[in-house]
Amino acid sequence: MTPQANDIVFTYEATLNRYAIIPDGMSFTLGRRTALIRPDPEKIDYCYLFYYFFAPRWRAQIEAKTMTGATVDRIPLTNFPGFEIFVPSLGEQRRIAAVLFAYDDLIATNQRRIALLEDAARRLYREWFVHLRFPGHETVTVVDGVPEGWARKTLGQIAPLKYGRALKATERKDGQVPVYGSSGVVGNHDRALVDGGAIVVGRKGNVGSLYFSPEPCFPIDTVFFIDPEASTFYLLQALSNLNFISSDAAVPGLNRNYAHLLSLLVPAGEVAASFETLVAPLYSQAFQLERQKKKLARARDALLPKLMSGQLDVSGIPLPQPEAA
């Protein structure tokens, strides 16, 4: 079957329980280990069904009926049509889906706003420090790509990388401190390793990935971090333009000695200060929107199982509203 709009595709082997709705106006074909569900619109709302697949009742059923193979787990597709789902009236389904979709729509809107803010900071960086069209550049002499009063220094001279600390998931204690790995925030802990304002750099896994933690955090041993005193928004942008992959590395990963030798352009103090002043409000808005995203996701995840089990009356739940950034 060729996927069409409002179909739901899912993974049935290896990495299980991933679901996606086919959008309108796009052409797809099914890849390996994926299958397709075509909801009957007279019986079930496709959006409600999509959210139902994330409910504990459905996940428990999948776990109970998954076949464990020698190499991968597999949902038995021959038995799949017999899996049970909780189906209220179509009107009720649509109301439930509308509430949950409202949360996801706000989350997506926030993500788009964050991307625009980050793009604005990135464009300003390129204008000032790549094309060298910074304020007052007309009167500044440039020699070998270095404006007068600026300098080229190594990363080790400017902002030495420090090792994160091992912290297994089983050792983490309940708290609000974000734990950073090379793929970003991977959990929470009750104490921080470094104060807020630190840059985190992927060391293993996603080599060279970059994150800026506005709050105290705990970088684990798959990342490096830079002390808040040396972590600036200019440095964050500058690091994104470095090549962190060493062709001489025998083992995939970021070698600290190699990284410390990478060259960076260090602007004059007044130019650097002006850049920070201009982009700090952009990042402040982005960080606030990111916090709102997490708050919305927690609220959605708390509502979903109660709505899908009928524990909550959807008619009494107000739709989420965007917060000012």
C-alpha cells in the first residue's frame, strides 16, 4: 500500500513504538521494519489513534505481545489486528485529540520561534566575524584576515575543555538539574557539576555537538564542558564553525589535545562586548521558550493517559495558551 494523508506508520521491529502521521501533499514509501495503519474515518479519528499509541494501556499491550528474537524484538504483525484499543464516540475522540494537538502545536510553534532567534544570532556572527563587517570596520586595517587589535589564539588558550563526570542513569537522583550527554539533555539529577552559563561539547557519540546550559547542569563523561567564565555567545558561535573531527583519530571521539590546537579569531574587547549585548536578549528569549516547551510537554504527558483511559472528562479541560517570551 502506498502511504496517503492521515495514514499512521509505525516501527514493528528493532526500535519499537515509533509512530508518525503521513502529512497531506507528500509522497512516501515504506522502508524496512515499518508498517502502515489506515484508520476508518467512520469509526476512529486518525489523530486520536495516533495519540492512543502513546498511552500506557497500549504500550503495556505491545510489551506483553512483543516477540523477543535472537537479535531484535518484533511486534507480530499477523496478530496485530487483534490488539485492543479503547474507542469512545467519534465526537469524544476528536475533542481528546484537539486538546493534545493544541499542546503539540504550541510546542512546535515555540520550536520555530527558537530556530528564528538562533538564526538571527548566527547571521549576526557571520556578518561581524566571518565577513568582518563589524561596527567601525571601515577604519580598521585587516592583515591576513585579522583586524587590527584582534588576535588568533587556540581554543586551549581561550577556553580549555574540561571532562564531564560519569553518572549512570541508575545513579541519578530525582531533581531539576539537567544532565547533559552528547545528544543533549539525557535526564535530571539533584546536584550540578557546573554553574549555569556553561557550553557543553560532545566528546563521544555526537562528536562536536554544542549546547549552552543557562542553568546549573551536570555534564557526563561523553562530553566536555567550558567554565561559565569563558563561555560566551560569541564562543558558542565560533565553536560551531570549527572542525572537531580529527582525521588522525584511531577511535571515534573528540581528542582534547587536538581540539585545544584549533585556531579561533579573538575580536577586540569592545566588539566582543557589543556582540554579547546584541545577542544576549535573543538567547534569553530562546531559553525561555525552551522552558515553556518542556512545561507544555510535561502537561501533555500527564493528560494523555488520563484522557485515553476515560479518567478525565475532556469537556472540562481548557486548551493551553502561549506564554509571552
